[in-house]
Amino acid sequence: MPASDPSRLRVVVADDSVLLREGLIRLFDEAGFDTVGAFGDADSLLAEIGELAPDVAVLDVRMPPTYRDEGVRAAIRVRSEHPDTAVLLLSQYVEGTYAQELLSAGSGSTGYLLKDRIASLDELKDAITRVADGGTVLDPQVVRELLVRRTDPLGALTPRETEVLQLMAEGRTNAGIAQRLVIGVGAVEKNVTSIFQKLGLEDSGDDHRRVLAVLAFLQR
């Protein structure tokens, strides 16, 4: 990376898509920002961020190796270990659990936007500038998701996830649920994982989380 201009905001970006990563770098340059680092995974960003000392880290939510929550975990570490660096998460999906986790980890200097809903360069520039200034930027769809979770955690579940949870409450195994719904066991496992995430159940063993998820269903 070339030497940065001290008058420009210093930005690092982490996204496993080369095309999107390079596209963001060009957009940042047009917006008047200085990209001081670009990475294909969260671990590489975390290894270099201390030396790079950026003003803002822009991260994809899902990155290698598991493509689940690497970006969120990295963002939380950045805010904890490098409090002078703001974070902006970009995602293709509304993932209220991840947004809530990021927001609860600290106040200010955080953002969560949906990639497909960033309508213009000015909007992205404004978001990065606001988090760099200590503000919080959330996509309206993310806000709605968080409000639903606050009033009724089960309200965030899809119809299929609600069906799966109801069958879990009946004591059925994943195989039993798959047979009842005429879907694959893998599809059931994906729904169960999503249920755990949306209900904010930490990974403390699937059996324990199944019990907590069923309790949430029965207590609604």
C-alpha cells in the first residue's frame, strides 16, 4: 500500500470476494478515503490492524473459514483492543443476532449496513464518516429486526423455522423433523442453527440450546 495522506480517513477492508474488495477500494478512493489495508479474511486483518492503525475497519459479516460470523467476531475484537478504530459491517442478509451482539459490545463507532441497499457512494461515505466520528449507523431493516427481537424473539423466525421449533418442542429429533416436513436432515440442521442464532443462544452444546429454544417457544 502506498503512503497514506494524513488528511484523509484511513480505512481497512476485509471481504473474501476479490471483486467486492477491489470495488470498495476504488469507491473509498473516490470518496476521499485512504485504504491502508485490504484482506480476504478476518484473521489477516486482526494480525495487521495494530500496525496499520486505521480510523475505520469495514468488514463482511461472513468470511472464511466457516462463513458464519467471522466478521462480527473480528469487529468486536477491534472495538475492544483498538478502541480508536470504528467498525462498519456489511452483509447480504439481515442478521439481527449479529447486529445486537456488535452493539452490545460497546457504544458508538459501529455500523451495520446491507450491501444491496447501499444506494450511492454518498451514502457509504456518510456511513463511514459517521462511525469514524463516534456515531452508530444501522440499516432500517436491521433496526426493524432488532425491534422485533426485543418485543418477541420468536417473531424473527421464518415460518419454516417456527415449524421446526414446534416439532422440537414435541421432542422430535432432527431426523424425525426431516421426516415430518419431508425435507433433508441437512436442511433441518440449518434451520435449527438459525433458530439458535436468532434467539441469541450461545454455543454451549446443542442439547442445552434445544431445551432453551423449546422453553422460549412454550413461554411465548
